[in-house]
Amino acid sequence: MEQNALLQLSHISKRYKTQLALKDISMTLRKGEILGFLGPSGAGKTTTIKIITGQLRPTSGEAKILGTDSSNMDASIYEKIGVVSDNSGIYEKMTVWQNLSCFAKIWRVSNARIEEVLRQVGMSDYKKQPAGKLSKGQKQRLVLARAVLHKPRILFLDEPTSGLDPSTAIAIHKMLLDLRQEGMAVFLTTHNMEEAEKLCDHVSLLYQGTIVEDGSPQEICLKYNKRKRYHLLLNGSSEEIVLEQTPENAVKISEWMQKDMIQRLHSCEPTLESVFLQVTGAPLVSL
């Protein structure tokens, strides 16, 4: 296993009877890194997480987590990971504090740590609130608080901000970046490419069980920036100008800049979403 790697997949495939759900998947997650595993619903993201966390066995290949084969994980490994998925439940009749207290006893975590994670997720004012009366966004924050309560080395997030309002999503993004800064590794699955570009150090684009592109968001977008163009808004105008990158247009832009005529100028490299469409011919949407 590669040095500093907390998770390493080598040529993982998974077959369900006649359906090949995953095809030769390889990737590495290191300490203090957010890895985005990106693709539409049905691409194989959840199957991959289940293999990594020992819930499914791969048909072929090897998945190692914290140096251990995922097919032979014991309790000591589960104590070092956290999982947030779309079926992560809460005890609705218990208060927010009681929900966390139950798991704090299992993980041998202090009450001070419960207070800390409640502050991190912005739920300190709701600790006496029954969990069943929380909004969807508040419930998601509670699930995230529970997943990081024991300071796991790897945090698995399966569509963590799906359906949440923008302010809650931003709060969760901030927390994830803070956790990364503390050295936690995050394995994020999502079909939200904007979210991935904002958070991820490394991304793998998954389509029909195959990784079709891999690298940092910037590397991937620049790789497919074949047609270099610039958007400009000149002073006194309400319509943007789009110019190809040519020697003639470079002179024109330079002249406008010297005369202080440019109000806004930015390049037009593709987004991860447009790259996905270009590579697969399919839009990246949740089906």
C-alpha cells in the first residue's frame, strides 16, 4: 500500500449476476485530502462505498482501508471511520444531545467532544430539541456530527448536501474544509460538480461503472480546454463579448486594458460538468 495512503483500491470490479456494476476501479485517498467520486445516480458510487466499508465483496481486485483488506475488516477499523449516507438514521424521539450521547458512550467520547461537534455543525442551540422536530438540513447536520464525533481518520460522505438549502450546504462545506485542515481524509460521492470543484483535491469521474477521467478539478478542466476563449464586458456596455484566443484579439484586449475600457474579463475553461458531457455524451444529472 502506498505510503501516506489511507485508502487504496486496485482494479476493483463488481458483478451482479449478468450486470457488471464496477469495471477495473483504482484510486488512492491520502491523509488530509478530499477525494470526489463523481457520477450520476446508478453509476456505481454507492456500490464502491459498500465494498470499501466491507458491506460487499468485490468480484475481483483489492480494496485496502487503513492497511487492512476491506473484506476482512474488524471492529478496530470501524472505530476509525465515519459514514454519512442517505439512509443514516437518527433516533427521532431523543433530543439532539441524547442522539450524540448514545454514540459517545460507544466510542468512549467525552461530553466536551459532543459540545465541540455541536458548535462545528451549528447545532448548539438545538441540543434539547427532539430530533424528530428538526428540519431536513438540521437532521443532516446531526448525522454529520455523529459521524465525526470520534474523530475518524476517514469520513465517507454519500451525497451529503443533496436537497439541502444553500446556507446549510455552505455550512457543511466549511466544516469539511476544516476537517481536512485537521488531517482527516474525506471520500465524497456526489453528482454536484460545482460542489466537487469547490471542495475536492482530487476527483474521479464515474460513468456506467468505469472511471472515465481522473485528476485534480483544475487539471481535468484545463485538459479539455481545447478552444480557448475569453468573456469581456466593456465599460458602458450591458452585453458580454466572447473572443477566441488569437494574436489579433490579444492586441485588441491589450489596447482596451491600456485605455481602462474593460469592466470584467474572465477565461472560459470548461467546468467538470461540461467535461463529463464531453467525455461520456451524457449529462450529469441525478436520474
